[in-house]
Amino acid sequence: MVESKTRREAIEEGRSLLQKLGFNGFSFQDIANRIGIKKPSLYAHFASKEELGLEMIAHYRHDFERWAEKHKNDPIIDQIEGLFRIFSKFARDQNKFCPLTVLSAEFQTLPISMRKALTDMTRFQEAWLVDLIQKGIRAGHFRTDLDPLQTAHIIQSLGFGVQHLARLHQDTDRILSMQAQIRNLLEVRP
Amino acid sequence: MVESKTRREAIEEGRSLLQKLGFNGFSFQDIANRIGIKKPSLYAHFASKEELGLEMIAHYRHDFERWAEKHKNDPIIDQIEGLFRIFSKFARDQNKFCPLTVLSAEFQTLPISMRKALTDMTRFQEAWLVDLIQKGIRAGHFRTDLDPLQTAHIIQSLGFGVQHLARLHQDTDRILSMQAQIRNLLEVRP
DNA sequence: GGCTACCTTCCTACCGATAGGTAGTCTATG
DNA sequence: CATAGACTACCTATCGGTAGGAAGGTAGCC
């Protein structure tokens, strides 16, 4: 068996706790309680909390890559806005954050290996955005004076930041309302 | 004496640690070590870590209000961009975050009283932005089709989010480069 | 089939470090 | 002589992690 049931459940519960409380906001004890085993049993599946953390990042990266692949032929603006729909879905589910957002907030207290995995995936998402923006410009849908990298930074910053403000003010609508702003930023004005 | 030297030093060191590591990232022990006293002595000045947290928020709010007052007659766009200069200054000083940004990331694990103080100050900053945007529109410097509240949300989200990404990628320039985007968003196009 | 050896996964019990916080005391200053 | 502010000593809870053993399945071998 490639992946045991317990291991899968631990990663799932871990991700849920991670997205709600942060990596330093939950313990192995919490996970053990939720999946109904004792804490030391988790060490049969993960050598350390750091290893679980790396698994959770890989897990989310896998999800995101599959999602991107599935929507790669959708209209470009829909794909970009899809990122905000994902954030909105997380937020409506018990005030969760996107894993990248919550982990980047704890960056300074994370093990080095997790910092790297996090930075790598954020770069991956940035490259995904840059590619879409370039395609949109070439197709004549987006303004030709956009700097694709700079624009990707703006979209990522908006996405990270709006999640914090939405939770702070209990206003999940705010996340989706950023979509109009993104369109306004990207699309050619008539 | 309204405020003792030790108390002042504790708040200062606490704020520095807060902005670097988050509220859950430092302990009373850390503060005590840095200011050269023993941990229990801090309880002569703060009844709890929560009380210190509230003091630190009040401290930052006081700083911000004084800063806003000092610059209230500057050109409007300079005032708004000033927010990003503040963030940039924090980031270049040992990867610090603005206190509101770092605390909002830990929102779910914060005592209720601190959540309220944080939400209140974020609203205050939002109102400050809304006021400036309205003034800019009335003065003919900004586009007339802007929704001031919505625009303030965009600026705040950009500010919060860009700090995370700047630290993640060790790229403090990214914070200041948002200024051009803000101008582009606000100012009338020729 | 029956035996041994091993691996996985769970358990109880425990470790040292650290967290926030308390009790009681000493000492300098007003 | 009271108070503020420092101290030593200690509390309970929790953290990440380890030691050692029991239960169950499996693989190789006679």
C-alpha cells in the first residue's frame, strides 16, 4: 500500500488545522485526537512535524496543479479569477486561509526545508500567473502596457492580503469583489 | 511617573519581537532577557501577555495617528504612498512586518480583546484611506469613477499581501514598487 | 502446514524544554 | 513605613519527540 488510511487522514486533518490556525497553531496531539489515535502513533507515519508540514505543502501543490490543468482551456480571465474563487471557498469554510498565505505569515518561525517548499510553490503560482497574463496580452484581451511579472505580483499580493482582511472583518464577500478589480487592471479599456 | 523606563523598554522590545516573529513567536522570557531583568519582574508592569499585546497595539496606533497628523497637509498621493514607505522601512529592518499585518495573520489564536483592538485599528486605517481618496476625487486628482471604500480595501490588501511576498522572496523593493500601481489605480489618465 | 523472523502500527509511559503565570521575599526610595 | 520593582523558587500545561513493548500481518523456508 502506497499510502495508509491513517497517514491520509493525518494529512487531511493537519491541512484543515493548518489552514485554520497556522503551522504553529496546532500540535501532533490535536491531530491524534481528531483521527482517534494516540500521539506517538503518528511517529510511525511522520518522522517529525516538519515532515508532515512538507507533506501538506506537497499535497496542496498537487491539488493546485491538478486544478490548473483541469481549467487550462477556460477563458484566461476566468482562470485568474478562479484563484480568488478558491480563496473564497476556503474562507467560507471555517475562516480557512490558502496554505501558502497562512504559511508565509509564519515564515520566520518555519524550518528551513518548509521555507524552501513554500517559496518554490509561490514561485510556481507566480509563473502560472505570468504565463496567463502573457497569453492574455498576445490574444488582445489584456492591455499591452502591462508588465506581466509586476502584474502577477499585484495579483498575488491582493490575493494574500484580502484573505487577512476578509477574516478580520468577517467579510468573505470582499475576496470575490477583488475579481472586478483584477479585470479592471488587466482588460483593455474601450 | 506615568510610564516607567522598564515598562517602556518592554513595550519597545515586545513590538520589535512582535513585528519579527508574531505574537505567538516570542515569550515574556525573551523580553526579559533582552532588557536584562528576570521574567517575573515583568508582571509588575503587565498583568498578562494579553495586556502587553493591547499596549503594543495602542502604541502603534499612537505612532500612526501622529504620523498621519504630521503629514496631513502633504499631497494626497504622497500620504497614501507613505503607508508603503512605512512598510518598506519595517521590512528593511530585520524583515519586520507592520503590527497590523502580523497580528491579523494570527487572528484566530489571539485573545478576544486583542482581536477587537486590531479590528478597530484596521478600520481606523481604512477610514483614513477613504477620507484621502474622497479628497483626491473632489480635488480632481483621482478618477471620479472610484468607489472610495472599495479602493481603500484594494490598497489595504495590497499593503498586507506585499509584505508577505516581499519577505518570502527577500525582495523589499517589491513593497515600494506597489506605489506606481497605486498611482495608476487612482490618478486620472491623461 | 507449521515455524521463525520481520515489519508496521498501535500502545503506555516518559523525557527535557518552554510556555504563561503565582507566591513570597528583599531592597531602595519617597 | 509603605510602595514599586526587582528577585528566587516554583506551579501546571503543553510542546516535539523517544523508548520499549504488544498485536497483527506477511514473507521465506523446512
